[in-house]
Amino acid sequence: MIPRRKTRNNDEALSAFIAAKAEIDTMLERLTALSADHFEFDPDAINWGAVGSINSVAADLRKITDFLFGEGEHAA
């Protein structure tokens, strides 16, 4: 029989995981909508500052995807 404490801890961990996943899903939905709107940059007014900003965002997202997919510096 599984000890009751371990089951409670697993249930708590599962609840915390689901809450974090819901937060990520919300962020992804917001990013997708913002991307569809060119991240609120006016396409006719793009300059090198905008390029730097979007490259910074891409670099941060690349760190996340590299970690999650075991790519880049996280490759085996």
C-alpha cells in the first residue's frame, strides 16, 4: 500500500504543475495574438531598434525551447 503522505505530496505536485501549465498556456495565447499583430510594431515604421527588440525576444524564447527540446546548449 502507498503511504498516504506520498499520495498527498503527489497530488499537490500535480496541482502545482497544472497551475503552472495553465499560466504558460495563457502566456502562449497572448504571445500568439501579439505576434499576429506584429508585436504592435507598425510594419511601415520598422527600424533597427525594432529589429533589436524582436531579436531579444527571439533569443529569450530560443533559450526556453532549447531547454525544453534538449537543443542548443542543452543538447545531449
